[in-house]
Amino acid sequence: MPHFHSISIPYMNAFKQPLAVSAAFAIASSFSTYTSAFESAEMQSETVLPEALNPGFSGRVRLGYISIDDEVNIREKSSAIGAELSYSSESWHGISGTGSLYTTQKLFHDDEGSFFGSDGDGYAILGQAYLQANVDNTEVKLGRFGFDSPHADMDDVRMVPNTFLGVLVTNADITDTTIYAAHLAKSSGVNSRKPEDFTSINRNDGVNILGVVYQGFENIALQTWYYNANDLADLFYVEAAVEYDNFSFGAQFGKQSDTSNNDTGPDGDAYGILASYALNNFTFTTSYNHVSGTIINGFGGGPFYTNAADHTISGVLNQNALAIGVDYSGIENLTIGLLNVAFDKGEDEIDLFVSYDFGNDMLLDFTYHHLHDDGEMILAMFNVYF
């Protein structure tokens, strides 16, 4: 599958994650709503400090369908066709440029608005337009770009992903360590209040980010992140993952401190554990989160283990959640999974995932979400990459 033009930092992304997720590290099964916290050593070496992207064009075409029945049995559905067309220039003395045009347009239905812009219509946007400079082990991006980290990510789960306006510096001078420093000023896409335009993050203050990922131990990966959102909150996140034979384990901790003038920011701690076991063509996974106080997912999908495809632990006082899931990949090119998340407060969620790889960079993903008294949702995506 072609590499798209974003910085992909290994982390646990949990909320409304794309159905076809990477399962290189056994912590995340291929059906689950969270992506691997850390990828395999082979993939990790590719993501720590990305080499210059292959110059030229790449992209994808996406067909999407969504149907939602809410708690009062009102059904809304939409269908759309979308695309990404990206171009990366040749590098000149370590300097290159990349641009990506995204679009989503209505097909047969437009009742459900998450496929479209804030006005309910289709739109096109220059989601990425950045200059990149590579000097030794340091890479700098300036402009509009894709970025994935625990509390700020692309969350590519509808027709157009999140992208950000700002500056990103990545450095790998220290052995087995990658350091990320970023300031994100604006965003557009699926989680933005105005998806068709770049609007300010955290009013006009943006968010400052510092992250460190360490993979110097065999089969162990560590990461820690700090997010400073002025007059909102300071977010601290740390995670560790271990793989041993067919077992995988993860632990996460997040601390969020309200810095707002009117006490409206999040203020609480989140603890999480995860374990998975691979047996033949099955992967069994369970995870647990405990929240003391209130926390938020951040500026994207969020990293917490038990965040389901729709319901999450964000924004609920003293929340607890337990997730149990299994997936099966014994049929060639087909993955089927089932996940149940029980929330201490609010409705539970059951997710059924089906993903089929047709080959030739064509992939179909289907999910059914049973939200109990909150209704149900069906989401299908067909992607063709080039």
C-alpha cells in the first residue's frame, strides 16, 4: 500500500480508528479499534525518521457509506466519493515540498453530515502543503501536514482525515531514540469544527508538543509525550509495550491538568493495561482503563485502550471501561473481529469488523456498531490506492 505523506508516530490510537489497522505488533489485533502502540522493529526503523518520500504522484480513491440509527430510532445515512492526490518534489540540497489535495462529494444520500463540510456539502481542500528540510538526523516540516501522535492525529475514519498547520521537528541523533517537537496552530478535516477549512486549535493559542520514543530494548518500546494547550490543559502521556512469543502487553498513563481561567479544562488521571494472545489464526485481546477525574482525547482520536469506535472514556467523570475482543484471520485476505466494551457510565458498545484485501491496493472495510440505547451505526469504506 502506498505511503501517504504524513509523519506516522507509533502510538495507541483508539477513537474511531480506520478499520484496516496495522497489526505488525501483536498488541493490536487487525480488527481492533486501536492501532498498535508501537510497530515491529522493522517498521519502527521506517517510522522513526522518515526518509525523503519518493518524488511524484500518489493517492487514493475512497467510496464511503454510513448509516446511523439514534436513540429515538431516527435513521440518517450518507454516501460519498472522495479522493486524495499527493505530489512530492525531488529533494534539492535536502529541501523538498509536498502537496495533497483532498475531496469528498455526495453520491446518493446526505442525511448524515460527518462525510461532508460544516454546511452539509461536499468540499475540496489543500490539506497538505509543506516544505521539508533534511539535515543529517534532523527533519523539519513547515506548513500544512499530516501528523499522528497520542493526543493529536489524523484520525482517518471518514472521507477526509485531520491535517495540521504548523511546524514539526524530528531528530534521531540519540541512538534508538526519536524526539519530536511541534507547534500546531490550525487543523482541518474530520475532527475540525469546520472540516473544509483550516481553523484555529485551542482558539488562537494552538498546542505545543514534545515527544520521545525509545526502542533500544528488544521487543520493548517506550514513549512519552507532553502537550501544552494554553488556557486549556497540560496533557502528559506515557506508554510501554512488551512482546514475548505469542503474548503482548501494554501499559499507559495519562495525566491532564486544567490550566483554564474558568475551570473548564480536563483535570484527571487515566490508567490503562492491555494484553493480547495469538493462537493459530485467532488473536484474543483485553484491556482496561480507569479514570480519576475527567480526561479528553485531545486533538484527534485519542490513545486510550478501551476507546471504542464511537464511545470513549473522554469527558466522563471517574469513568471505568473494560474491553474484550477476538479476531480471526484464517481465511486468505479476510479479517473478522468482534469487540465488546463495557463502560461504567454510559452505554456499552459492541463492534463487528470485517476487512477484505482484494489485492492490487484495493481494500474493503465494514463495521457494525451496536450502541445499545444510543442506537446503532454501519460504516463501510472501499479504498483504491495508487
